[in-house]
Amino acid sequence: MNQVPIPSQRFHRRVLVRFRDCDPAGIVFYPRYLEMFNNLVEDWFRDGLQLPFAELINERGWGIPTVHINVDFVWPSRIGELLNAYLWVRRLGRSSIHIAIHLQGPDGSDRVVSKEVLVFTDLSTGRARAIPEELMNKLVQFKVTEEKVNADSPTA
Amino acid sequence: MNQVPIPSQRFHRRVLVRFRDCDPAGIVFYPRYLEMFNNLVEDWFRDGLQLPFAELINERGWGIPTVHINVDFVWPSRIGELLNAYLWVRRLGRSSIHIAIHLQGPDGSDRVVSKEVLVFTDLSTGRARAIPEELMNKLVQFKVTEEKVNADSPTA
Amino acid sequence: MNQVPIPSQRFHRRVLVRFRDCDPAGIVFYPRYLEMFNNLVEDWFRDGLQLPFAELINERGWGIPTVHINVDFVWPSRIGELLNAYLWVRRLGRSSIHIAIHLQGPDGSDRVVSKEVLVFTDLSTGRARAIPEELMNKLVQFKVTEEKVNADSPTA
Amino acid sequence: MNQVPIPSQRFHRRVLVRFRDCDPAGIVFYPRYLEMFNNLVEDWFRDGLQLPFAELINERGWGIPTVHINVDFVWPSRIGELLNAYLWVRRLGRSSIHIAIHLQGPDGSDRVVSKEVLVFTDLSTGRARAIPEELMNKLVQFKVTEEKVNADSPTA
């Protein structure tokens, strides 16, 4: 697998692999990676988009359910490792947010490479709704150019 | 989305959506689906392939880490719902097991549709190893014909 | 520790120790026992008290938050073990439900011994409310006599 | 409940209440508090006692299973809240470590108050072993005086 360069528009957090994340084989149990991804999206909304989940969900009555994920678990991670987590926007629809999430080991090698699609939703109806303009203006700041997406994923 | 017919070679279990699976929006938190999938694979190995995880991992020193998942979350599930979970084999490599997992609601509609790749591994080295013949003979009993895989996923 | 005899009024379920429950030491990660307990209470409400959580929470607007737990982890449990889980009522207040939960290994020895206090709550206000008479009538069927509680826990 | 003053010998970390921690009632699902406690002990061993879990478990072959917990869930916590988590040592045996963990809300009020007992263990045998002198010397730095323990918990 050719490793994809991390674009400059990305949101970054460090993620510690904890005892609670690891299975009897001593490596991260893969559903725990999905919890890490959800935490990362939560941090991104709070710190990168200035829309904390408490406000998004409780005050606005909106949600961003994940409708699709495509994940390669490239290399296992072990307890105590400090991973680098990167998130960026690949594509924006009227109500859909296509993101990439890459987890890298301390040496910069890929551990987990993920593409996800979130849908902006009205919680009271459970139906998709248009992303508000104010939020859209912030989302585009994390969006890579089309060229990079193409190079990244010719089959996407 | 055209719903895929469940093949006759599938492994089947019922899965109850529990309080612990649900998020503040009252629907299954998506990493919990991945835990359900792992439970299903565990049940399949024990009851469908006669190789319980305790024997697989502790006695034989083997593992089956998930290296790829591709999941569509088609429709949300709620607490107390009894889902039908179906698993079958799409393709078998020397050490790789390509499976499909479909979760359906009580009315037979799709909730979650997943493709996963597991790799048969030697835990002491962490490297892939050939699937033993005895296990391979059991795995093929859950394998759909090529035609059905193609119809299912022309781009796979 | 003198093992406590399981009273006849108990609710019983079998609980399989799964891969997802186990930590890098190969034994159940202790917060997972608390999830098993919550599942047991959920099963008890549905099958023993005829009040499924979906009805309790969504239709009635009630909740039963746990306000106290006291747990002895007597002996570790391992993947693939089929535990026996027993639940009974130790004491009933106007709005509080004091329960015992015992998990035993296949040989009948104690694995986890727990006392918990649940409080019947109105979800809209978050405040305790009186247990409805219909539910109270069912709860007393799982209640041990005072003598047994005293013998069980002189310091409670 | 009289709130206990936090002693000066305590280990402190801030804990963010995340989406993944919360249940359909919008409050922290109580087994998730136990995961927070395990994370806190993990941070304490790494940063307070200079013995990271990766070294403790993988290199030394030791473990610290929790054998007892006693937890009061005083007040619910909600998504986005930044809690203060305090941990200190109440008592030290030859191989047992009695700790207190208090979680407080942003206003300093108690949310969860816990007492736990960990046992220093040899993972190869699963049996208790004496706490090494080097570790004991660090543990005592987080130990409150007997008087405070008595005032804290007259019935312990």
C-alpha cells in the first residue's frame, strides 16, 4: 500500500492506546478504533468547527449519524502507543460530509486508514437536512482539493 | 439500494439491541454494531465451524484479525429490537476469509450491510498463515457461488 | 469468603464470556461485568417483570439509574466460559430497588458478587418517583426474606 | 452526603464526558465511569508512579486486577462536561492497594465517589505478590494519613 500524504487542511489529535482498547491478543480490538474515530469527530466539531456536540445535539436538535465506513486496518497497535490521528474532508454534499481519518504510529507509518460518510440530520424527524451555511463555511476549510482526493482513491 | 437476497449457505443468529448499545439519540452507536459483528463471528466459529475462540486463540495460538471492513448503515436500530444477523463467505484465499454480514430488522429490511476481510494469523509471529485444511473444508460450506458475489458487488 | 446460597426467588440467565469482554491479560475487563449486570437487569425487566426497557423509557418516560454498586471480583473469568447469573431483590423502598447479582462459574463457584441500588426515576425531571403498585407487586416476587439478607450482609 | 475534602496527596486528571459514554437518557452509562476509573489508574501508574502499563504488563509480567469496588453515583453527568478526577491511596497492604477515586463536576460538586482495591499480581501464576519496594516508595507519596481515612469512611 502506498502511504497517502497527510494534507495540510487536516485536523490533528494525538490518541493514546489504552488498556481498555486492547484485546486478549494484546492489540487494539477493532471496534475500539471506531470509538477513537467518533471521539476525533467530536473533538473536530468542538475545536475545529466550533460546534460542540452538546450544542449540536441538545440545543440545535441536530445529529451527524455515520452512514458509511470503509476501513483498512493496516498494522496492529499496542497498549501505551501514542498515535497521530488526522481527519480531513474529502467531499461535501448538500447534507453529506465525506471524511478521511488516518491513524499513524509514532514512526509515521499507517495503522488505520478510513473513509467515512456522515449525514447532517434533524433528530426530531431522523431525516437529512441541508448543512447550515455557517457550518459549511467552516467545513470547507478542512477540505482537500479534488486532485488530492483523486490521487488518494482512484476507485472512490 | 437494492436489497440483496440472503443466500442459503448463511450462518444465522438473532441479536437483541440493548440499552448498552444505544447512544443519546436513542439509536445504536455505530461502533456497537462492530461489536455485534465480532460476537457473530465468534458464534460462527464456535457453532458453525466447531472451532471455539478459546481453542483457536489459547490452545492453537491462532488469531483472525479483521484487516478490512466496508459497512453501510442503512437504517437506525432502537432499543429492544430483535435483529436477524446473517453471515456468509464471499471469497476464500490462502489465509484470507472474505465475509458478508447483514443485519435486518424484524420486518426483513436492511439495517446494516457489511463486508469484512479476516486474515488467519499465527499469534506468536503476528503473520498470516495458511488456513488449515480441516477448517477450510468447513468454511466452504458457508461460501456462496461466484455468481452471487458478482451480482452482489460488481465493484468489489 | 463463605459463599452465599442462591435464593429460590432469583432471576436466572446464562452469560457467555466473549472476546470483546476480555483484556490483554485474557480475563474479563471489570467494567464489562457491569455491562453484563446491566444486560441482566434489562432481561429481568423484560422477562421477569414484563416491563421492557423500550416501554419503560420511551413510552412511560421512566428510568432506573444505578446509584450505588458494591462489587467483589472473587475470581477471574475467561473467554468462552458460560457463567450463571442470578439476580434477586434484597430490599424495596418507596422508589429504591436494592438488588443482589451473583455470577458463578460452570462449577458453581463465585466469580463476581454484587449489591446494587437502582432508583425509580421520572426521566423528564430526573427525580425519584414512587414505584407504581403494579410493578411493586411483581418486584416482591423476587424479594428474599429479611433473614436471608441479614445473614448475607450483617454490615449492610 | 457530606462532601469529602480532596487531600493534597492526590493524583489529578481532567476527564471529558464524551458521546460514546452517554446512554439513551443522555447521561453517562455507569459502566463507562468504570472505564474512566481504569484510564485514571493507567495515567497514575504512568505519570504518577513512573510505571507505564506497557512496562508493568509486558516487560515485568505483573498485573493489578481490581478485586473490589464500592461506588456512589451521586449526580449524573452529561455530554461535553469536563470533570475533575482525583485519585489517592487510602491504605497499603503487602500486595493490596486501596484507593479512592472522586469525580467532580465543573462546579466542584461530587458526581461519583468510589473506593477500590487493587491487588498486585504475578500474571504468570495469577497470584498476589508483594509490591516491590521501589513501587511502594512511590505509592506512599499518594497516601493520606490514617486520620483522614477514618474521617472519610467510618464504616470501611
